[in-house]
Amino acid sequence: MNDLTRAEKDRVIQMAWEDRTSFDAIRTQFALSPGEVIKLMRCEMTPNSFRMWRKRTAGRSTKHERRFEAQHERNELRRFRCKSQRG
């Protein structure tokens, strides 16, 4: 987590806030476990913002691939990038 550049940390934070980006996508791109993402968010955000983010992500199936796949039987491709990301 400490070897990430400022731009990479900013991107992880942006991905963590996105509803449709799973923790598995973050792991694929940045090799961070969900626990490491939570630690990063705790360090980089104000306490109130962190609590709001945790409350928002706690019950979301889209943040966890297995839960999402269990709820959505059809096997559709999921995007790893937001619309504003280039490439």
C-alpha cells in the first residue's frame, strides 16, 4: 500500500467510491486486498467520510464479485473502468 503513487492512491479511492467497481477489480489492477483498500481509505479520508463510505459499501453486492454473481445469474461482462477514465 505504501508503494503506490499519489495518482494510484487517488484512482483506488475513486474506484472504491464507484458503486459498480468491485474489490476484485481493485485487486486485479493494484494488488490490494479488500482489507488493504479499507486501510487506505481510513488513512486518506476524514473520519466522517470514511464512515459514510463504509456504510455505503457494507451491503452492496456489486462490491463483491461472488455476491453479485449469486444475485445475477446471467454471466455478463463487468467494466473495470469508469466512463471518465481513458484507455
